[in-house]
Amino acid sequence: MAKLSERYNAEKAGYYYNKFLKAQKTMERLWNGKYYNTNDTGKYSKAVMSDSLFGIFLAKKAGLGDLIPKEKVISHLKSVYVNNVMAYSDGRFGPLLVAEEGRQHFEGDGGETIQVNEVIVGSAWIYTAMLYEYGLHKEANMVAISLRNMIYNHTGLQFRTPAAWDSEGRFRAPLNMRPLSVWLM
């Protein structure tokens, strides 16, 4: 918004630039040395989310450059690969939406674990596209193959790709539109 304001409404540019600086400080507070925590308090405060840097990725694709240090983005993506992909059934299902080191399942306290304990198919493709963008091609190929296998080889979901699935073979919301994010690749 700061960049757009410079061009179309210079009076607002400072306002949006200050918001950008505040957002960068928040990101720094969430950085734990390996990845960006999902939040700074509560149940998932030590967790990493597979698509949490989607906005950073879109900003880069829009030509705004790296809004946070590239090395940290790569470290975050690698941490997701270790904790959310490989630690979740050896990567056979794609990236779990939320995970911690040594923890790939969260107990529910009111229904929010529907998404937390699943592979969100659209988010999984977004994560895969981010891996490609940041040069992690081996990891991206592995995740893409896992997703393809789930959709085409193991389930027959190619005509009704769902919003999400889990390692127990359950899937939710067939014919969901978010999996179309594969076109980001």
C-alpha cells in the first residue's frame, strides 16, 4: 500500500509505510531463530504454519522484493518441510497446516483443530510454489509429488479435489476452489 500510495495518494504513503515498519517489528518478534512462530501467545505459539509467509511471497511476485530477509524465509520454509511435511507420515500427504518440532497433532478445545490437524490442499500448493520461488526445488518436487499422488493415485479425488485431508484418509469439502492455487506454480 505504501508503494501504491506513493504513486496515487502521496498523503497516505507515510501512513502505510509506518504500518509496514510495525509489521516488520511484529515479524521479528515471531522469529525464533529457525522459523516464524504462528503467534506469540497461546496454544500454537511454538508452532510453524505452512502458508504463513504467503503475503511475503505474493509481495515478492508483485515486484516488491524481499520484505523480510530472504535467509529467514528459506529457513522458515525448510522448517516447515521438516516439521509439517516429513514428520507428518514421512511426507506422504503433503504439508500439515500447523506443526511443532516433535508434534504433529493438537487436541481440540472447540472445533478449531479441523484445519490445524489437516493438509489444506490450497495452502499445500501455495507452500510448494514458495519452495520453488526460493530455490528449494528438491523439496518442492517432493511435496508436489505427494500432493499429486494423493489426488490422482491414492484416492480418486481428481474430479472433486477437497479443501483438506488427513493421514487417516478423511477428506473435507470436496470440489473446493482453493486447490486451484496449483496455478501459482
